[in-house]
Amino acid sequence: MSKTYDSSSIQVLEGLEAVRKRPAMYIGDTSTKGLHHCVFEVVDNSIDEALAGFASFVRVTLNTDGSVTVEDDGRGIPVDVHKTEGVPAVEVILCKLHAGGKFDKDTYKVSGGLHGVGVSCVNALAESLEVEIHRDGGAHRQTFSRGVKTMELERLGDSDRHGTKLTFKPDATIFDTVEFVYDSLSRRLREMAFLMGSSGLVIELSTENGERSDTYEYPGGLVDYVEFINENKQALHEKVISISATTEDSQGNAVDVDLAMQYNDTYREDVHCFVNSINTTEGGTHLSGFRAGLTRALNNYAKRESLIKANEVPPSGDDFREGLACVLSVKLADPQFESQTKIKLGNREVEGIVASIVQEQLTTLIEETPSLGKTMVNKAVLAARARDAARRQRDLVRRKGALASGNLPGKLADCQSKQRDETELYLVEGDSAGGTAKMARDRVFQAILPLRGKILNVEKARLDKMLNHEEIQILITALGAGFGADEFDLEKLRYGKIIVMTDADVDGSHIRTLLLTFFFRQMRELVEAGRIYIAAPPLYKLKRKGKERYILDEREMRRTLLDIAVEGARVESILGEDLFEGDTLRELMDAVQQLEHFREEFADDRRGLSLAQYVAAADGERLPRRRVRLADGSAEIFHTSAAGAVRFEELSADDQAHADLFAYPEADEIETLLATLSKHKVRFVDLHPDDETARYRVTEDGEEPIELNDLPAVVAFLREAGEKGVDIQRYKGLGEMNAEQLWESTMDPERRTLFPVVLEDAMVADQLFSTLMGPGVEPRREYIEKHALEVRNLDV
Ligand code: 0RA
């Protein structure tokens, strides 16, 4: 970057009203996605500073007041007076659309995603924005609101630092939601850190309250990324392969190609590709170039070394990518995207460029390290064999008619409607519940498929074995959309919704997980299209005054009984003259009831504090998030999870082995409950007073008043009163319901609860499935131990 920027290189285009009028035009939409887009818009600028060699860190902080701060140690936004505008450049950059010194053609914007609309858009959509700049020997500050300055640029004093610190609070009148989602920001920032890795950049994300903080620093770049992907998988060769080159296209523009890859023992291809740091989820010419180069290099090598026998099925391109984890990143000056959403690269020339770089460097590499070449080819030979076996298996099954639609499995009770989108297929655990469901359903639009026993864990099986499994064949046939990478066709799906209906017990949740694993691995499109649902059969039925209702779980039960009791009841405090009734009474009783519930849970959990001790350890209104207990019995309490985790990690290995780290994930919930108490002027310590004084007078409609000691006693009394005239039935499983009950509670669209299965982050899901359902015992044990700390009611 030889070019120097100053205010003269910034051109002025138009005003910001346009952005406020039609925000979606600039940031995509006004959902969480658009909201996050604003953060990345600023972050991109910081990252550009890092790529240009001026910044070494980017720090993102989610502040308690709902604003977000992005800080870097780059050159700082220019503050000198703009030649034609006559105001400081920073003001032009923040208040004029498309103004930005970086709009020159000399360099491409490497960090940018869909971004590049300019920080002025962020300013336009911010209720308030403050920028602090260290540059030219001084510290400077200016503030804005909704794109308009609220003060002139101010010089705060001398400074020998350089950098930009920008804080903005999103405008709640523009966005559907102004709450940043930590995990979602963290995912993209981590991805950016991987992609920028080798430039030495450190990206930090934290919340101002210290609750969460993460540092992303990946000097290994793409190699680190691939190691991360393969973290819980068995790698087939020790070192991650790294390929990179810079060339020119026919126009003389620079094209950078970087990739890292490593085979693992799974059967899936896991390739992530990027263009100028944009995740091109639909691939494009760079991806097809990579595939061609890989296939050619390995095919030629296999031929030369006679690694494939004459009577053997030759590996296809797919076979060469079985079990391949790969990250491919290309950078080019003028990317052409095939779709508006920029997820598929269209530049034709890139294909040949990537293909020849990959072929060339890979060939050299495997010639230098023959064992590596053999490992890769062998994996592909096995994949080809399995593919062939699967094909034969499929042909066999197809000949038997099982995979062809039109020849439906006998167990399936199909529905009548041909309007696909209004139809539903229930996958039911066991023949007996299946039978009930068949009687219960509305046969016009509901189909039932009973599944017997456990279906195969597809995480541990290859295709041919999977197709051999009868329940899976039946499932594939019933869905009617085919199977396998080239055959699955969402359009052919025979039902609008696929609903998994299992018992609320260990077996039920296991079967549910196996089914979800199957859908995620083999029919991901079904999940992505939002077609999969989980049915929620109730745990209880409650009858009162001739009326029945179903209750989903314990918690709803407690609340319902209290609701009934609170009707027509009044509670007076004898000492304080407070009167509670109606909604106020319900709110207070509900809080007391929940706190008592926590009190019991604390009493018998292994974290070793009573609820009273725990609440007493509060710092102001903040409850502890972590507690570390050492082997000698001494313990420390931490109000932020980060501090507790750090303290734990600081211990020696021996101390760690003998120390316990306890998490309090319910802290937020309890804080809210305590706040409700204080809203009603009740102190936590008064819930269980030491003496036996009657403090509350309770009057139920048409009954004599009764005096009680404390609020938990009032709750118990009211709940007992509520239970009078109420008949409760508990269901242990679907099998205990008759057809009518099953229909009313779980299958009637008007009354049931359905949980849609959504795929938030395919990469995280992928790792989770590998960890929990894959063959490795150690990663699973680690996962469960780590998360056991976070889980209170492990409902299995
Ligand atoms: C315009 C020109 C220059 C830098 C920046 C903007 C800039 C913007 C942001 C936003 C967040 N951090 C930032 N850092 C820099 C070039 C300045 C020069 O030539 O010295």
C-alpha cells in the first residue's frame, strides 16, 4: 500500500436519509442479521487496517447499555479538514453515503463480505454513535445521532497512539431487534480470524459485564481452521496439507489461492470455500477448480504408481473427497457472483487457475511424501468399493421395490390428501403407539409410520450398511425423495411436515437423536428446508370442573395449579399492610414458588451451597456464575464465568484434578426472581423467618381467613387449595394414551405443540454429531463432562 490517503481521496456522493428510509437496501434486512451486519461493517474496516499492516488487533465489546464498541490500533480515521466539504474527514466518512478513502481501485477490499456499504450506514441506523480517534499526535472525539452530528470534532489532548474506537447503539425504531447474539457474532469473528490468521491479527470478543470473552488468534490461518474442523475426528495423516500461490489473471489482476486440507476417518466431504473472505456456501468456479485439480493429481498418481487394480472400480471425484476436510480461500480483484446473495462465484477463469495450482502443488507434495499419496488414494479406493456396494445394494432394494415411490411400505398408513404442503408424516416410536396414532390421526392429511426399535446409528456406518438396514429403507421409501447425493430431491418429498413423535424418556430421546442424525447426515436439505418437527406429548392431564387440559411438563403444572388457586384469593401482610391479589399475587406467588424450587435443587445438588448461601454471596444484584473448590476444602466464588474459568485454568494440573469448578447457569433466572421479590417489597431472607409469627392473612373466596407464617407457606396453602377438585393423570409414555387423548394433546394442529428443528450453524452441528454419535469415546466423555457443569436438569 504505497498510496497515501488523506481527505482529498474521499469523494462525496449522497445523504443518509436514503439509508434510514430503506435500510434493507443497504444492510440486507432489519433482523438480527442486518443488526450484525452493522457490526461487521465496522469490523471490516478495522480488519482492512490490519491487512494493510497498520493494525494488530480488533476488539469487539457488547456493552451493558445495548451498544457495541469496535476498537482497533490502525491508522485511525482521518481527522484533517476535507478540501471540498470543509469539515473534518471523519465527519464526511460518517455522514455521507459511500464516502470512504478506500474506494480506490488499487486494491480489493479483502475483508469485506456483503459489506462495503460504509460506516456511514451504521451511523445512519444508530440511535447514537461515538468515535474516538488517536492520530496525528492527538486524541479526538465526535458524537452523532441517527447519522447527524451532535457535536463538532473535539480534540481531547495529545496522544502518541493511533487507532479508532467506535461505539454505536442500534436504532430500535429501525431494527426488529436490537439485541446482539454473542454466539452468532463469535462464529463469524472466529471465521475471520482463521481467514486472516497468517497476518498476525488478534480478534477479541467480550461482553462488558465480563460474562463472556473469547480471543481468536490463529497464526496458522487455514491450517488452524482445518485442525479445528477435524478436532473431534481421527485424522488420516498427521500434517495438514497447505497449498498457496499468487498468480495473475489474463487482465493482469492478482489472484491469491490458499487452501488447507486433511483427510479424516469419516465418510463425508467437508469443504468450506471463501472469496475475498465471503463464505461462498454454494461454491462456484473456485470450488470446481479445486475438485478438478485434486482428482487429476490423485488419479495421475494412482495410475503412475499402479495403486488401482484393473478389476477394481476406479474412484470417482466424489470418492477422492470422502473424509476430506478442506478450507479454500481465493482473493481476486473483481469477483462476479452468480446470485444476488453472493454465495456462488461465477468468474470462469478462476476454475482453471485454481485447478492447475492445486494439481501442481499436490503432485509435488505426494511425490515427495509417498505415504501421503498412498493414504489418500487408498481412502478413495475404499470409498469407491463402498459406493459400488451401495449401488448394488440399492439396485437390489430397488428391485424389491422398497426405494421406489408408488410401492409404499406396508407399515405406512398413508394420508388421502395429495396437497403435499398440508400433509404430515408422523414417525412414531414402536408398533403399539403407532397403532394408537393410526386411530387417532386425521386420515385426510396425517400419515403414520411406526418405527420398530432403534434405527441404525448412521454416524458410525457407511452407505452400503445403511441401505441394508430395514427401518432405514422403509423410512426412505415413505419420504419418497430418494437418497444419496445425486438422487435426493426435496421436490419429491411426499409430505409437508415430518414429525418425530417419541416418548419423553431415555429411549425416546435416543430414538429421536438417531433420527435427527440420519436427517442431518443423509438428508440435510430436509432440515435446512425446515421440514422436520418434534412432537411434544404432554406429561399430564388435568381435569377440573368437568374441563380437561393437557400439561406439557412439571413447570407448566406448577404454574397452572397456582393460577387456579390465585383466582379469587387475597393475601394481606399483617405487619406491612400490603395487599396482594389478581395478577400481582400471581406474579409474587410464582416467584416464591420458583425460588423454593431452586432451594430444593440447591439442597441436593453437588455444588455444595444452599440457595441461601448462594444468594448471600451476591455482589450487589449480581449472583455468582462460577465457584472453584480446591482439594483442601477452600473455595472461591466468581461473579463472572470468565474469571472463574481463568482461575480454574491457572491451577496446576494436579490441583485441577482435585479441584471442582462449579457453574451456576441459573444465575440469570434467580436474579430475575429476586428482582420480582423486591418489586413487591419482599426480601429473600424473609421467605423463611426464624420465628413463628403469623405474617400473612389469606382469604379464599367465601372462606374464613387463615393466618400463615411466611410466603412459602402461603404458596403451599394456595396450591393445595388449587388441587382441590382437580384430577391429575400422569402419562409415562405415548402408549398410555388412548387415540382420543393422543389426538387432542399431540396431533390436533389446533391444540398440539410442535418444535421445529432448525439448523443454526451447520459446522457446530457437525462437530456435535461427530462428538456425540461418532466412534470416538474420549471426545464424547470430554464433551459430557464439560457440559455437565452447565446442565441442571439432565432430563435423560
Ligand atoms: C478512511 C481512510 C483511512 C482509514 C479509515 C477510513 C479507517 C476507518 C475505520 C473504521 C474503523 N476503524 C478504522 N480505521 C481506519 C486511511 C487513513 C490513512 O491513510 O492514514
